[in-house]
Amino acid sequence: MDMYSPSLQRTVAEIPLDLFDSLPRNDQRSKAGEYVAGLLAARGRKTLRNVAEQLGGQGARKQSVHHFISESSWEWEPVRRALALRTDELLGPRALVVRPSVVPKAGGYSVGVAEYFAPQLGRTVTGQQSYGAWLAAPAAAVPVNWQLVLSAEWIEDLSRRRRAPVPETGRALSPEENAGDVALRAARALTTALPVVLDAPGLDPLPLGRRFGPAGVPLVQRVEGCFRLRVDPLALPGHGELPLTAGRLVGALRQLWRPRAPLASGARSLSMAVPVMLPGVHGPGGRRLLVAQWPASDLSAARLWLADAAMRPAEVLRLARLAEVVDRDDRLVAAPVGLRDFAGRSFQGWHRHITLASVAHLAHVRAALGTGAPRRTALAPLLLGAG
């Protein structure tokens, strides 16, 4: 601890070591805590070599760190469940925010590497794609569950699966299945039900509704402006004959525009809410609420959300803003603790690294919030010393 700066000492002291109680051996529990401390202390990319150097760096130590992450037998799911419960206690979260992430990688040896479309980049990239579930409150957000996307190309290539190694239960899933799996597994770890905010434009709302509805989990899903919908004729007679893009609906129904509180940037904003029907679906199963918010000066910048029909527009907008909290904490905390830095090739190694990086993220948030958590306002910087 003496080699750390005072601020880093405070963060390392906030590592919740009891999250590793499920690990069967004392040496594994000790190594888990050391690995998280190494993630917090290392500068630059948090590779296994870089983390090992924070812990002594000798050849035997490096081999021990590699074995603990990539080849050991400890299970990450119990650690994630404990992480979710501890985060729930700390933050009093309002929602689970689910979002995809693509890490560009060259070559085909790292597990899951394939071509994926990255909405945040607006193009197709070669890399690893995953879905993360974050517990989010206005003060902070912490990732608590992860799912690595495996393409059909990976699942069907036995030599690749053996090298990774990918479990026999691994299979290629649709984006909707990946997002649903990671969200509902995280939800089951909690003692109270939370809505899910799905910040992943391009996913089909119909199969997602079929999955979240029976589970009793309210869903707020971001959609693209080109997604086609019909105005619910029961709500606005005469407007629901033909499907229109969500973007056109927002622009056409100016009578529904309402002033809203300023955005995080301070810009004046407008919003709109309208009951809609999914195209080709009749009856209650197709009913949704379309909610949009945008800077008053730029309708093209509108964020569009589909929510369960019974939700109130103000509630949808409050939940949708939690996606901005995740964006911020992903940039200020998750990236610096190495959430995307795993350079190994194994399926197990990826899951163990990202689980312990999520614990490091929680330690950062605990140190930053201290006892002032309830008094912090949304979008306040969390990194120690960030200003």
C-alpha cells in the first residue's frame, strides 16, 4: 500500500474482498484481491503482464497471474451475483442499463473475434463484441454482468473452440437473445425488480417484448429513427393507417411537442410521447409508447425510446437519462480500470478479467462517492481527482 498515492490507497482500500468468498481456496481469494489492486495501480493497458508487474513482476508471478485468469477453475458467476448485490446496496439503482460494446482486434485467435457493426462508430469493425448490464442510479453506474457474443463462424469451427476453449454449451445467439440473457441473469441476482433500459439501437422490439413481458420486467428500448411504427388508432384516431419511421412520426406530430428540463449540456430541450403499434402486430402485444427528447435547436439529434405502453413519459425520460450516466462512467471509470484491455485468447480468461475489472470499477465508485452518495447530482464526475 505504501507504493500507492493517497488517492489510489483510498481506492484500493475500497475493494470489497468479501465478493470473492465463493472462490474455493484461500490462495484464489487472495489472488483475486491482488489482481483488482493491480488493475487499479497499473498505468496504460491493463494486460496480464502489466497487472503482474504491479504485483512483483517476476517470471513466476507473471505465470501465476496468467494461470489464475486464463486457466484456473474458479467460477465468475457467483462473484458477479455478489457484485450486483453490493452495488444494489451502495447505489439504490433505478434501472439495469444494457448496452453493446465492440473492442477492435486484429486476427482470429482471440475468443469471439469476428466482424460486427458498431453503432457508436457507424461502421463494421473486426473485434470482440459483448453486452454489459449496468446497475445505474443518477449518481453512478457499475457493470455487474457480461455476455461475450459468439458468432456462428466461431461456434461451428471446432479447432477455434478447442483453442479458446469455448464451453460445449456455447452457441450463436441473436443480438436480441444476447441482450435479453445478460439483462435477465443480472435481474435474477437482485432482491428487488428493476426496469431494463436497453441502449442498443437496431434490435427488434417484438422478440424482446416476448421475453421481458412474461418475466415481469419493464423495458425501455432505444430505437433508430428509421424504425417503422404506426400511431395507435385508439389514442389518435385517423393517424394510424400507415406505418411511418419513428423519426417522421416525431417530426409530424408537432402538436404533441412539449418543453422539457434542460439537457446535461444546459441546452433547452423538447420531448414528445405518443402511443404506437409495432408494424404487423395487432392487439395488446404490439402496443408501445414512443418517447423522444432532443435539443430544441436540433430535431435530428433526438433520442428515441420505445417503452411498455403503461409507462408514463416522464418516467421513461428519467430512465433513459441513466444511459447517459453509463456513457459517462464507462469513459471515466470503466476504461481506465481495463474493462476492454484483456489481450488473452481464452473464453474463461475474458470472463474472469472482465469480472474483476468490474469489481475494480465498484472500488473506484465506492471511493469517489464515500458517504456523500445520496447528495451527488446526476452527471457529476466520479474519477478521483477528475474535478
